[in-house]
Amino acid sequence: MNLSFSEGRIIANQHELVVRLNGVSRASLQARVDDITLISGANVVTATGSGVNWSVRLDSEEQLNQLAEAVGIAIQ
């Protein structure tokens, strides 16, 4: 699944999530789906565990729902 948002793009499947941020640095954030939490209301994706600790805010709840469906985890 490819999902574009205002700050970049998310590439996700049932095993892994990669966030590619726009801008000069072209940073990439990667995490296993087991390390991801989807937070409703704030529309935030967080990754914590195994040396990973980052968060990204999406543009809308619809994008969060699409991501939840793609990776197969519930929104909290």
C-alpha cells in the first residue's frame, strides 16, 4: 500500500511500514508492524521498540483508517 500525505509517503504491508519524508534530507523511517501504534484523534503513527522510537502525524483520520486496514492493526 502507498499512502501520500502532506509531509511525504507511507509504504506499508502486513509486516513492515516505511515513512519517506519530503524535504532536503529525504529521511526514511522504518518499523515492523509489531512496533507500531495508531492513535485516533491526533492521527498519529508511533513506532517504539527494538531501538526504534519515532512518530508521524497524518493529515486525516481517513488516512489513519486506510493505514490500519493495510497493516491489519486496530486504532487506539
